[in-house]
Amino acid sequence: MIPIVSFVGWSDSGKTTYLERLIPELTGRGYRVCAVKHDVHGFEIDTPGKDSWRLKRAGAAVSVVSSPAKIAVIAETDHDLTLSEIRARFISDVDLIVSEGFKKDVQPKIEVFRKGIRDALLCTAADMLIAVAADCPVQTDVRVIDLDDVASMADFIEKAILKG
Amino acid sequence: MIPIVSFVGWSDSGKTTYLERLIPELTGRGYRVCAVKHDVHGFEIDTPGKDSWRLKRAGAAVSVVSSPAKIAVIAETDHDLTLSEIRARFISDVDLIVSEGFKKDVQPKIEVFRKGIRDALLCTAADMLIAVAADCPVQTDVRVIDLDDVASMADFIEKAILKG
């Protein structure tokens, strides 16, 4: 089963920016990574007029475009899928799933915490918090890693999740 | 196993337009349909600057955006996936996969044939041709259905593929 770790944090804590630095550190170590972004507001990814959009509009529950180097799958869902459901239905051939958001999901979490946004962490141990990436001291029982030190975070993920 | 039928035909034979009429006929009968489009030239579906694009650019082999009503999965592939591989890795929870293109794939095929483009069909029986949707008489051993009669084509697909 492909392991999952969720990166959570208050709004504007820089989760995407953090993952933009962490993912190359992990891929540089030879891991294939899947990134999952939670978008509670919905999104528009397809381009009106394109064939895939036309087939979706015609009523296809799932629309796929496949090329020699890349495949895109857009599927209707009847509920907000959990990470475990997403993994089962759509993900294969990677070593690790890192997600952004999914605070309520039952998966190990790493909080990205930046000073000046809130006084305390978003997560508690009840949220399955396993580490914090922060640019300031943080009150917590779990491991705190400097926000700029993505190498140490990759070490931690290797030990705690990939080789755990 | 979810059945697959490929719609093939010469360029400009109107495959997408045909599927735009056939899919509502099938969904109207209660079937959930997945549409797969083959794009040999590659495509760009993600929007530069968006989080999913940033995570993909950072090196994620697979990038997912999930919302309560819809999920999008964009994955790198090391080869042009067959329909059977696409089905195994990405498709669930539908009754039928209709694809456009994939002429070389080993799946049952229906050719869309429009007069004035070419003199003869693109496919032969060796291509697993099972029917033709045409707007003119066609030399073939398989069933020919009028291009405008998508109800009869849906009947044919029900009998030959969905209840076969």
C-alpha cells in the first residue's frame, strides 16, 4: 500500500511553496511522488471546446486524455473522496503520496507553521500529527524541523514513513 | 471487467461529434460512461501558476486535485498506455469505456465513416471491427448503422458489448 502523508496548516502558511521544495528533495533521492491537492471550492481544469471537454459535457462520468508521455483523468464524484479512496481508485506506480489539505482525513500529518499567522498549531496529536515544519519555536510533543531544512524533513519521511 | 469499444475513423470523419450524440443516448439508458481520447501529439491541460501545476513542475510523477464533485489526475507515463492499461490503472465505477482513436489497440472497434473523405473504410475485420456508423453505403461484412441513428447504435452496443 502506498504510504500517505498530509501537509496541513493555517491558510497562507505556505504549504504549496513548502511542497515545491520538498518534492524535488524526495525525487532527488529516487522516490516517485504523487501530490494530491484538496480543493474544497471545486475547480475547472478542462478547456471549453476541447474534445475532452465536449465528451465530458455530453455526459461522460469520466473523461480521459491519453498521450505517449502523459495521461489526464477527470472524474465526477458523488462525495469528497478520502485520500484512501483516491489511492485505491487512481494511484499506482509511485512510492509516496503527499497531500495538501485533507485536515480531517485519517492519515499521518505534517503541519507547516509560519510565524505571524496564528499563535498555535492547527493540529493536535488527535489529528495524527507526526511532525511540524516551522520557522519559529513551536509548542508540541512531535518533532519540529526548520522550515528551510527540507533535507531533514526528507530524512524524517524516509525513516517514519517510507522505511517505517 | 469494464467493456471497451473504440470509435475510429479517418481524420475529419466526425468521431467526437458522433460521441457527443451517442454518449447522452447511453447515459439516458442509465449507463455510466467513461470517454477516452487518444492524443498522439501530447496536450496541456493544467494551468501554469495553479497549485497542481506547481506541484507537477516540482517533480511529482502524479498530480491530483480533488474536490467534492470532481477529481482530476494528471500522471506522467513512460509509454503510450493501452486502453487495457488505462482501465486497470485509472477507471472504476463506470459501465462502459468508449474511446476515440486507439486504432492499433486490441479492442472491439466501431468505425465512423462519412462520405467524401475516403473511398474505403479505415478498418478491416483484422482490426476487430464490429460495426460502422456511416452516412452512405459501405462495403463491409459488419453491421452498418446510419450515422444519424444513435439509438440503433446504442441498441447494438447494449446487445454486443454490455449484455454480451
